[in-house]
Amino acid sequence: MDIHLGIIGYGGMGKWHAKNAARAAGVKVAAVCDIDEEKIKEGTKDGFVTYSSAEELLADSNVNTVVLTVPNHLHKEMCLKAAVAKKNVITEKPAALSVAELDEMESICKKEGVFLTVHQNRRWDKDMLIIKKIYEEGILGKIFSIESKLHSANGYMHEWHLYKKYGGGMLYDWGPHLIDQILFMMPNAKIKSLYADIKNVLHEEVDDYFKILMKMDNGITVHIELSTYMLKYAPRWVVGGDKGTAVINSFACDGTIYRTGKLLEKLPPQITETIAGPTRQFAPVPPGGIIEEPLPQVESDWVDFYKNVRDVLNGKAESLIKISEVRRVLAVMEAVRRSAESGEAIAFE
Ligand SMILES: NC(=O)c1ccc[n+]([C@@H]2O[C@H](COP(=O)([O-])OP(=O)(O)OC[C@H]3O[C@@H](n4cnc5c(N)ncnc54)[C@H](O)[C@@H]3O)[C@@H](O)[C@H]2O)c1
């Protein structure tokens, strides 16, 4: 069976799916819909069958699978309608606004016998996959700290992202990616506890900054930070292990592994006078003390997402993005909000 995709919401992400999904053999875009006339015109111009409502698209018997690229608050409602219309459902992230909503979506899809998955496309990001490889292959020895930071200088958010009622704010926007990447990287590690803070730096109604600290039962402390207004960006990833440190600066995967030979053997016996006073431990590293190595290479192609959906629908594969994993991410996001509100760490899992 080929995927005949119906795209519900022909905005930024809808157009992206329209352009890229058919890169997977056996996937073609059958129709798109939007409630905005301009978007419908664009869909027609782009050569697609267009509809002005989800209901009309769902009535099209040529569509067997839909992707929900509408604002976040509509994912549950659209999923329920699509399932009743016997369409398989791919929803954009966040899959839902809460664990309870996701459970409802899963249960109706099961009842109607249709497949449900979530477009967690950032599982194919090479920067994250390099860190995953470093973790899995012990390239840094025993890892004690992983920092995943995403900083932007662009400040303001746009359109529906600015309002709570549409599921706006950065935790709903990027939380599902940044948390999912960590849990995907180390699926067998449990989160022992979690502490989080959420801020409104430039936006009154919705959050535009969050920090999450997760103490994992494998000895790693994970630090996730997102800011829309950090004018000098921190590296995208900093990972500390007992055999080295890895830094990846950006999505472009520019970065380095740092190791030391002699520094670990013994600190210099004398105190070093720095501009900020005397120190042994935190003095500058003597020349040659740090060795630099290239990062390991990884290959990935996001189109594997649609190939996998096609194979699942043909009974040839298991879903790469499992609803149980998506539920775990949403549960972490709920704990993040609880911790941020109470100022307390939350015992988890
Ligand atoms: N996976 C990713 O990398 C990624 C990136 C960006 C956005 N997203 C997700 O994609 C979804 C859409 O985001 P976007 O940036 O494309 O937003 P957008 O505002 O660009 O597009 C949303 C579209 O939905 C349309 N729409 C609204 N209500 C509708 C309805 N009832 N029926 C049909 N169409 C309707 C709007 O007119 C608009 O064209 C969000 O859930 C967002 O979180 C995912």
C-alpha cells in the first residue's frame, strides 16, 4: 500500500511535508487543506488538490494518511476526526498538549484500527546523533554531564506561538525535541529526579526560556536550556566524560573532542597567580596539555521517517516513533511545569 498523504494545515510545516514526504518511494501527497484562502491558493499553485477544511479533506477517499500541521491546540481534535474517518495519523510535535490528550488520541486510533505516530524529525539531527554515538561507544569514557543548549538572538516569537490557547510558548515548541533527543539517546536510563525553571523574558503570555536538569540513573546529569534571547550562543552540546570532553557548536556539527594526557596525572605543585587570584586547579592549561580530535561521523537522512511509516502500514516494520516514548516526553514536560511552579525538584520514574 502506498501512502496517499493529506496535509491538514498548509503553513510553514505543511509546505515542508508537501515538499519532502514524497522523497520516500511509495509516498505521495494526495491533497492539502487550510482555512486560510491564501494558503489554499498556494496549495493549488503548488499543484495539489486543495480543500478549505479538514472535514472535506477527510472525506476524500484517495487520502489514506494525514499529517497534522495545524497549531498545537488542534492536534487532538484533528486526530480524533481523522481516526473516525479511518485515516492513519501522523501528528506534528507536540503530539498533544498533555498526556491525557495523547491517551485519548491513542485510544481512538486503536479503536478505529488506524496507525498513530508523531513527527519527531529531530531524531535524525546529525549533531544529536554524534553525541548518541559518543555515548553508545564510550568514546569519552564514563560520561557524567550532557548539556544540550539552544540559543537564539531572534527574541520574539510569532503568530499563534504567542498565545497560550493555541499551545504557544517555547516549552511546547522545542521541549518535545530537546527532551525526546535525550530519552532517545539513552532509552534504558531512568530519570531519577528533575528540576526545571521556565521564564518569560520578552513575552508576557507564553514562556520563552526554559532550563531542565535531569539526574539520570546512569550517573549522567542532563542540562537542557533553551533561550530565544541569548545574544552570544553557548555551544549546542557540551559532553563531559572521564576520558575527554566533546563540544558541538551548532547544527552544522562543527566541534571537537578534547583530551588530556599529562594533566590528569598530576597538578603542578605550585600555585598559579591568575588575574583573579591564586589557584592550582583552575589555572590555564600549560601548552600542549590538551589534545584535539575530530568528532566521529554519522550518516542520517530524515526521509527514513516516511519510509518507516510506509513500512509500518505494510506490516514490514515497527514504528520508529512509539507512542509510549512520546507519552514519556509529555510526562517530562508536565513535570517540568510542576517543578517550575513549585521551585522544587520532582522525583520521577
Ligand atoms: N517538526 C518540526 O521541526 C516542526 C517545525 C515547525 C513547526 N512544527 C509543528 O507544526 C505545526 C504547525 O506549525 P507551523 O509552524 O507550520 O504553523 P503555521 O502557522 O505556519 O501553519 C499552520 C497552518 O494551519 C492552518 N490552520 C489553522 N487552523 C486550521 C484548521 N482548523 N484547519 C485547517 N488548517 C488550519 C493555518 O491557517 C496555517 O496555515 C505545529 O504543531 C508546530 O509545532 C514542527
